[in-house]
Amino acid sequence: MSRADRLVDLLAERELDCLLVTDLVNVRYLTGFTGTNGACVVTRDERLFLTDSRYVEQAKQQVAEFSQLEASRELLGDLAARLSGRAGFDDAQLSVKAHAALADKLPDGVELVPAAGLVERLRAVKDEDELRAIGAATKIADAAYERLRADGLAGRTEREVARSISRFLEDAGADEVSFPPIVAAGAHGALPHASPRDVEIPRGVLVVLDLGARLDGYCSDCTRTFATGPLEDRQVEAYEAVRATQAGALDEVRAGKACKEVDASAREAVKSRLGVGFDHGLGHGVGLDVHEGPRLAPSAEGSLEAGNVVTVEPGVYLPGEFGIRIEDLVVVTDDGCDVLTGFPKELVTVDG
Amino acid sequence: MSRADRLVDLLAERELDCLLVTDLVNVRYLTGFTGTNGACVVTRDERLFLTDSRYVEQAKQQVAEFSQLEASRELLGDLAARLSGRAGFDDAQLSVKAHAALADKLPDGVELVPAAGLVERLRAVKDEDELRAIGAATKIADAAYERLRADGLAGRTEREVARSISRFLEDAGADEVSFPPIVAAGAHGALPHASPRDVEIPRGVLVVLDLGARLDGYCSDCTRTFATGPLEDRQVEAYEAVRATQAGALDEVRAGKACKEVDASAREAVKSRLGVGFDHGLGHGVGLDVHEGPRLAPSAEGSLEAGNVVTVEPGVYLPGEFGIRIEDLVVVTDDGCDVLTGFPKELVTVDG
């Protein structure tokens, strides 16, 4: 059953006659198109793809199953005439201005219905090809950690390390990084979304490293926390507490488990071990986007399904002192999960 | 007069009581904030900046003139209460869903009014600091072309050349590339937005190279077309025709000139010289975004102003054969323009 066919089933659930897909990642998922301007319309009987003259040739090579139409660069004017009945659109993606332009050109009797998230629901469950791509992207990230272990960190700037990671990932076969690498030493590691600084990494600190590769469009995502020499005992204890929490969280992951429960047990485990915890979610789906569904977070609805690919990444952050995060990428199965990440989780000390 | 003060003048023109600024580039322009979650509200008497807990410390260092408020990560809920009267919002940026969430929480008597493009109007005219940053980013791009001339192109893949450009720009001091470099050899150069391929660049072809550096947030943008050895006469003739057109177009640029007229003369000049032309605009503004106002294009409204920074980039594209584009970055002045780009425009033959 093709992706578009499965989407049609979701349309029926929402009593939609068609869905307008404007988010480029969703367009890629449904059609294979990788250009920067395209959209599609899916109905029970029709699959229509539109792009402008710049991408017509590329679309011919990439897009199967969809009939193809050349449109003006704005797309929306030409799309309006193709909609019918209750027409779902991506209200989380379409701007107010684009929506107004679309509404202005609608044929009589067509109603625009907010319907964000339908393609994302399909994307959350990966097929074999997708799992292969994510697995290969994960191996490239593993190799980057091996390189970091070999090259060391102390005396280099965070920025230089981040750049060397990006270059390593590309040279190892990635299309690009899946996000700009995080390299955050000492107290800077207490900021979960730290940007690399032009600051030398000292000896004897913890360094949070968060990186991923993108391969054939699919992302990997892995965090490790290295030491640059001997640490204070409480830092080692905190590391072991996060490691134990992360291992425990992996044991909680399985199809059918409520997403917020997986998050809650890890959150409580860190808190009970260290008295402090983490503000971010325990994990998130990874695929064509490095952050997608399902989320493992206090506010997350729903349960895990076999074929979800999620991160499991508890951390601890002590402002002004240090941060620790350990993150694996896993495939959810009926009775647990397969961990894709291969790099070890014992505390790695470099520059030792 | 501060940027926010000048914005207040534009509010009066539109009879707005306040403006909600949600586009992060606009937020940066007004406040200096470079994080990934922030928004501001500007009224005649108040300048308010909101971010979430992750960025409070960073905002304290970066944001002056605005009072600062810590908000939840969604921001919009906390913003709604701060709006008053006729409240302008960025309808080109805000999604239908975010708009609905905002409307839901509005105090009584507040009306949301579409008002995209106000901050962009200010951004189109650069001040001295901005011109300095763009000038420095342009010098880095010039140096990348010197390196390409020295290193040659034939026998390398387009992808490898593109990566080496990105790395050179970073190593030369850029924060990052302002866009992924274009390296398009032979017939691939006939696609104005070609992606670099894993294909070796042959000898004796034209190669379109389009690259830019970002420095302190500001972009540069430069295109040159190199030859990898002796060319057929008609390719040399086409090159010289584009070069003459580009030189002529520079002569047309001055404050007060209608944007669409500058575009039209270059478009006609290429057409009369070669019988074919280009589908894209002659140029676009460059600043915090690599594509911003003013545009030089057939559909462009308005006239050039002193302090605009625009590209001037005519080209010619022969499907299946070759493409040529030559692009400088210039500052518009009262009586002409200052060309920022320093790399020569005579046909450069590498690998010769």
C-alpha cells in the first residue's frame, strides 16, 4: 500500500475530500521530490504534483505515482482550482497570507479545513528502506565519535571541534549534517541548546557532544558526554546516574507504551538519583526531520508503535557547573526496541 | 533614530497601534537577539522582547532598548496579552494555526491586522555597520574565487568543489556559508538553481559558481562563470555578451530608478545580443537574508534608494548546452552604485 493510499485512509477519518500538501518534507515523503518548490493534492482517485519550470525535469525523474503539472512559481494560484469539497490544508505550515491568497481563488463549494499533521502521522512509522537509511546515518555518527575519541578535545575550541565534526560526517558519506553539532564544555554544557564558542576546551571537564548525519534525506542523532581528564567524584556520579537512567529508559520503550509514561519514568529516575533533572523531552522521533513524531515528553499524547524511530536522551544540567546528556537512537518493536547507536556509553576520557 | 523608532513611523502610516514581530530575522534586526525563539512588540511608547528560559541570559547580553520578559516556549500565549488596539502581525510568516491560537487569547478590543513587510522596508536600507559587515563578507567570497582560480576545477567533482568552497569560507572567517554553493558544469549550468553533483568536471566547459559568506549575520553573494580550458567560439561570445550586459546593468543602478526598469534593460540587452535570456530576476537585496528587498525583477514595485544593497546578475541559459551568470554585489548611491565585489569579470580559464 503506497504512502498516498495510506493517506487516503486518514482523509476518510477526517471526512476530507482532498488534502493539499505544501510542506516540502511531506511532499518529499509522498512523492520523492527533493526540490525547493513543489506541492501535491491527494484525493481518493487522484494524485497530483505541481512544481514550477525550474524543477519539471527533476520531477520527471523523481516523482512516480503522481500526475505532474507545471505551475507558476507561486503554486497556490494553480493549486486552488484542483481542490474540491472539504479540502484539508496544513494550518501549521501555511501562512495567513498564503491561506488568504488560496481562499481568494477557490472554486465555488470548496471549503478549506485545517488538517495539519496527517502526513506526519504516516511518517512516524518507518518502512524498511527508511530504517536502512537511518541505520546507515547512525553508523556515520558512530564513526564521528570514534574520531573524537582518537583526536581528543582539550586545547581545541568548541567551534573548531564542531567544524571538524561536520567535515568528518560529510567526508564519511553524509549528504550533510542533520543539525549543526553541539560542542559544549564545562558550564556551557548546562545549556541544552548551547552554540559552539571560540573558547578552548579545558582539561578535566565534561563536554556534551550532540551530532547527527543526514543520508538520503534521513537523519541520525546521537549525544555523548566525554571527559577531558580526571573529574570530581560528583561529576562521575552524575554521569553514572544519567547512564543508569538512560539504560532504564531503553527498557521502558516498546510498542503500546504511552509516550508520556516513558518520559515520566526517566524524568523521575534522574530526579530521584540526583535531585535535579532535565527540562527538555526525553526523546523525539527522527526521520526526514531530525525532530518529528512521536515525542516522548510530559505533554505527549498517544502511544509508541512498532516502527517508530525515537531518541532516548535523558540529561542533567547544573547551571554554572556542568551538563550531561546521553542519547541513543532506537527503533520501537513489539516487545522492546532495537538500539541503532553503536558507540559505547561508558564514560570516555580523552586527552588522558 | 533607532530602528524601533523608525518602525513606529511606519506603524502610524498604517494606522497601527502596535506591531507584533515574530520573524526571527526581523527580531534580530530590531533587537540584536540571535537565538532561535524570540518575538517582540513595538508600540509608540513600549518596546517589549519575549523569549523562553533557554535564552534569558543570552538576551540580557544582546538586547538593548527593549524591556525583556521571560515567556513560555510557545511565546504566543504570553504575547497576546501585550497587544492593543489595531495590532499588526506578519501575515507572511505567521501560520494559520499560530494565528488562530493568538486570536483565541486576545484581550477584548484588540484587532489583528495583516502587516507583513514593515520591518523588511527598514532592512532594505543599510546603515554603516551593516555595509561594513556585508563588505567584509564580500571580501571573503572574493578570496574563495582566488582560491578556485589557483586550485582549478577540471577532474574534481562538483560536490567536492562545493564542499571545498564552504570550508574555505569558514576557514577564512565566515560564520557559515550564506547559502550552499552552486557548482554547475557544462549543461548542468543551464539550470539556474542547480545542485552540485557527484560528477567530475570536464575540461573545456563553462562552470557556473555561485557562493557567499555570512559574517556577523550579514551575507555576501557572488557568481562567476569559469572556463576549464579552451571553449567553442559561441560560448566565448555568449560570455562576453553576458559580461557586457552586466556592465551595462551596473550603469543603470542609482537611487530613484524604478526597480523593474533596471531589470528590463538588462533583460532586453541579453535578448538582443543572444536571442535568449534569463528567467530569474536581475537582482535582489542582500543583508541578514541572502534574498531580501528590493528586488530587481519584472514584477518589482518601487524604486531604488541610496543604501540598498543589491545583486546585479544577468545570465544566459541554453538547455542541454551551457549556462553563464555573472553577479556583483553593489551599494546603491545617489548617483550610481559602489561595487563591493572585487573579483574580476574577464573570462577566467583554469586548468589551462
